[in-house]
Amino acid sequence: MASKLSESELTQRERQCLAWTAQGKAVADIAVLVQIAPRTVLFHLENARRKLGAASIAQCVAEALRRGLLS
């Protein structure tokens, strides 16, 4: 039941956190880079995971890349 999400259906912050994750950054590193709390990074990653219907953050990154949602 994979839905078609457009880039606009992931928020800018969700895409930003996913992009850093795709580059191998840890949650704590992303928090420093984006200047938000680590818990907030997790919040954005989990929202993106749910929206893309992924079972894990790793699968979420792969799905976002496959759909061309990360630049």
C-alpha cells in the first residue's frame, strides 16, 4: 500500500533530517548541525518514516532516495 507522496508532503525539516541521516550523521550530530534538540530530530525522522510507510529509519532513507525526495 505504498502511497505516492510528493516532495511537499514531507516537511523541509523532515527532508533535512533524512538527508543528514543518509550521509551517515547520528541524531546528536544532526541536532547540532540543524540547531534543534536530538528529540526533535527523532520526531522529524519518525514522522517521515510514518509518511513513507517504512519499517525503519534506514528503510525510510532508502525510500526517500528512491522517490527522489532528497536532493
